[in-house]
Amino acid sequence: MNIRTITLFTDLDNMPSRTDSFLESARHTFHVPVQTMRIATSPFPSWWKTSHFTSLQTKEIAEQCRQIGADYVSLGSVQLRHDASWLDLIPEIIANSDRVFVSAEIADRSGHIDIGRCSAMAEVIRRVSVLQPNGFGNLYLATLANCPPGVPLFPAAYHGGGPAHFAIAVEAADIILTAITSAGTLVEARSNLIQAIEREAGELAKVGEDLSAKFDIPFSGIDFTPAPFPVADKSVAAAMEALGIPWIGTPGSLFSAAFIAEAIERAEYPSCGFSGLMLTVLEDAVLSLRAGDGRFTVGELLSYSAVCGIGLDTVPLPGDIRQDTLAGILMDVGALAVRLNKPLTARLLPLPGLVAGDPVHFDFDYFADSRVMPVVDEGIGHMMTQLSRLQFNAIRTFQ
């Protein structure tokens, strides 16, 4: 297990004293390796004046954070309450630094889905996809639905304002896989999962509280969403298959996702963020292999989010995918998030010049090889293209 990130939530003009010392100490204090230190700010439209925007500012912010010990910074989200013109800045922000992440909301925490924002974000995704010849730019961009502040995983992370605090996110797919493969029954697998999560999270929490006391920065918890690494023994998909399904995409796959996600929820530890199950295509060696073999569809992948999370993440798509098809995918994500009252994101990667079935390779340690996933590229039409904002009620519970 590794710590994927320790994220400090703060405003850039009001950082805690000794932020640099905190980041340096946090990087080297835990009993497991810390991969990255990150800073997440309040949503940038609340403090960044468009009249003062320059490309240089993105680089200056990234350099400011690097100098105090942060590897990456999230500028937060363009939310539904912000003017849609802020979306136009996103491609330029991403183009000018490989250390800066941003996001944009299509559905808020009050159940509103903005159809216009879905379409606008689809356009932004297409624009960002051609910033680099390989389409890598969309790694730095997420579309958010019903996401709260304080999620330590990027690109979803943003600060909700007020005093600074920090949280931990883990790379722990190996813990999940070991707990399952060492069991003989579902009951034993669940017990193993809960015990392993509580043991590891407990150790992390102790150090987190010590850091909090030392630097007077509140510790807001652990997002134990078990992020994978692109090798077979650190694969969430491998853990799901170890429960008994032939491969992801066969009957029983949704049950497998629900089983692991529910065990994470049962575990007792100071949780924050998603604290669910991460099915991120290109970061997971087995999932990327199954995607390349056509074992599951984008729709099936999203359906698993109904019982786990996080949504659609690092999904390789055809480079010429229609904007209104992308908008339809985002609408599906938003509808699932508000009807189930759960946070979901979409990080979609249209890859320029590639079509369904083409090989996908990035020179990036956190991505496995795969193939472009096919989609039914017929778009949406009629009433679903009207630029309206709707409020959905969460699903009623029956008694």
C-alpha cells in the first residue's frame, strides 16, 4: 500500500504558517511511501478575476506551490453558481502547466442538473483533447456531479473555504486483493476486508492526528477508495474477479463492485471523500486489459457506479466522438449522481486520430496499455438539447 496523496485544502492567499514544513514533514512521516503532496484551493472563479487572467498566472501558481513542497495543485471547480464563461478558460489553464488540475460542475449538491453545462463541458473536453497530440490533457480535468468539497483525490478536489485542513487518499488495491484471495467464503472475505482497512487506516490516522497537533492544521480524514496501480497485483478489477466472476462484464460484476464498496463503508475509520470503489480504466492493469478486449461497455462501467463510485475515470474514447454524445454521457453521470444522492465524476479521454479498437499507450507510469473503447456515437437530440436546468429528487426509500 502507498499513500496516493496528502492534500492540503487552503486558499493560496491564506495558507497556514509553516505550510512548507508541514508538507515536508507529511511527505516523510508515514510508515508507507507518500507518492504526492497536493494543494486544493477554493473554486477559482471565486478569487480569480477574468480581467486579470493571463497564461503566466497558471505557471506562477504551479511554481509557488512547487516551491513550498506541493507536487500538484487543483484550482477547484467552475460550479453551477458561476457564470458559464469561466469554462472557456479551462483549456488555457490546462495548456500552460502539467501541475495544475481543474474541474467543472454539471450537477450540484441540491439535485440540479444543468443540461447546458453538460453540452458546454462536452465542448471543453473536446478542446482539451487536442491540446496534446496524444490527448493527455484531459487527465487534468474532471466533470463533477453532486461532489462536496474536501475530496483529496484529484481532479475532484476543491476547498470549501474557511480554515485550512488536510486529508489522505490511498493507493490500496493490493490490500483489497490480498484480503479477498486469502478468504474461502464471502463472509470471510468481508471480514478480511474490514479488518485490513481498519488496520491500515488506523495507522494512517494516528500519524495524521500527530501532524495535525504539531502544525495546528486540522486532519479531516482518509479517503480509503482503493486506487489501483497498473500492475496485476494492485488491481481493483483483479480483486472483483477474485470473488468469483470470470471477468468484469459478466453477470455478477455489479455484485462484486457492491460487495467491496459496502465492506469499505462498514469499516470504522475517520473517512472522507468518496471512500468507495475506484474503477479507473487506464490506471488498472486488469481493467484496462478487459477494456481492450471489449469485455464491458462504457454504459456497463457507469452502471457499477450505482453501487460503488467514482463514476467514469480515465476512459479512452474515439478522438472524433461527437460533442452531443459526450454531453449525453455526462447527463447520465449527473442523473445517476443526483437520483442516488452520491458524488460522481467523469474524466473522459477522447484520443485524437484514434478510433474504437485502436491500441492506447501513454509514456506515463500510472497508465496501463489498453484500446479505445467503442461508444454508440449517435448523440442526443430534441428536448435533451435544450439549455435547461432541472432539479431531480433523490430516489424515494420505501418502508
